[in-house]
Amino acid sequence: MKFALNPYLTSVLSSSVLLGALSLSAQAASLISHTEYLDYELPKKIAEKCAARDNCPDIEVKYLNTNHAWINTLTNARIDNLVVNSKPTESVPIAKKSSPAEVKAAIDGFVSSQFTDLPVDSVFVYSLMVTPEYLGHVGDFELFEINSYVFTGGAHGMPYSEYLIFDPQTKSQIQLADMLQPNKKSRFKALAYGAYKEWVKTVADDVTSYEKNWPFTLSDNVTLTDKGIDIRYQHYSIGPYAYGMPVLSIPYDKLGGIIKPRFIPK
């Protein structure tokens, strides 16, 4: 079943537009990227029940399909992981690949739960959406983002966004730890904390008071941009839901000696 993107997810995707105009390289033309829908159908009993009630769950899962098989494998394994968990999680390294049977069973369980968790007359419709997005490249690195949205009733659903950085030289995913020079995490954290305080000033009058309720933590959900490193936070990580998923930015001119030189565009 194919559905239009939920407005919450659409707003998440639009926040990534600034990465579309990244530095050009010869490698950019060699990467061709598009997405494909997971071929999923609701279980027959669920389909009959929800069709009669006009409240079928929304399921939209897309997989990445580029001309680089290793990027597809890593990205789609993470998509499967998010689907199988069927709930937002903190950004973690890709651990394993779920089988198609496990993915289908997880979605079947998710859609079935709508009819066990909610009253018969409920107006809510469960939603599960996961989709990858190609952001572009900086230097040698190819940049992607996975966005998801889970709604199981209540005042709002839960969007989630995770950056992926791939190194074509080593055919591997790059984590924040791979980018930092030895023993420089504390300096990077200090820069991120400074960016956090600047962001707080845009949403609150007093940084000290705000921090008591929403203290700073260092997220390893990072990506490269043409200007520096962006750090993405999920809802409720450093602010209330209404503040969205904040992005803290650290410019390259502050990162000399902290991140490895190959991660700073020439």
C-alpha cells in the first residue's frame, strides 16, 4: 500500500534542503540515487476490518537504491532495524540486517496493534513511515538521511531523523568517533555546548533556567555540510516537543585540530 507523506515527515525532510547545495566533486555525478517502496499488503483480516471502518493504518516504507550496492546494504539494514523496532530510537550504529520475514512480521504486528490498543470508535489511524534521502556530498563523503514517523494515537506522532555519512574510499559508514582526532572529544563537546547555548537563546530568555529543565547532551547524530558539522537532536533530547528536532552547527574554522583534516573541505 502506498500513501502520501505525512505532514510531520514532510517538515523533517524540508529541513534538509540546505544540504542540497554542497561542494561539487567529480564523484557526485557517479552516484545515482532513488527510492523504492517496500511491497507490503495488510493482512487480509486487518484489510477487511479497516476497509469496513475506513480507518486502515498508513504504512510507507521506502528503501534506498543507488548504483553503489554497499551503500544500499548499509542504509537499508538501518531502515529494516527502524521498522522492526517500530518506534523512534536514539541514533546507533547499524547492528544487523533483519530478514524480509522479520520486517513483514513487525509491520503486521504494528498494524494489528491499532485494533487491540484503540477503542472500536477511535478516530486515530496508526502510521509507520520510513524513508531515506540523499543529501549530497562534501569532499569524498556521500551524505544521506533516514527520516521516520510513528503515530499510535494521542496528541502527536513521533518523527525521527538520522544522518548517515559514507566513505567511498573504505566503503564504510563514518561515525563521529571516526572523525575526531585522538583525545579531542572533550573539545568537540565544548564547541557543541557553545552552539547549544546559542540555540537556547533563540527559544528562551534565560539559558541557565532553560538548561535546568533541558540540559545539554552530546549527540553523535552528525553530518557534514559546506560550512561545518551539523548535530541533529531528536524530539525531547534538549527541548520540548514543540521545539522540533534542533540542529546545532559548528563551523569548520573552529574545528581545526579537532577533526581529522580529510573531513574539512579544501
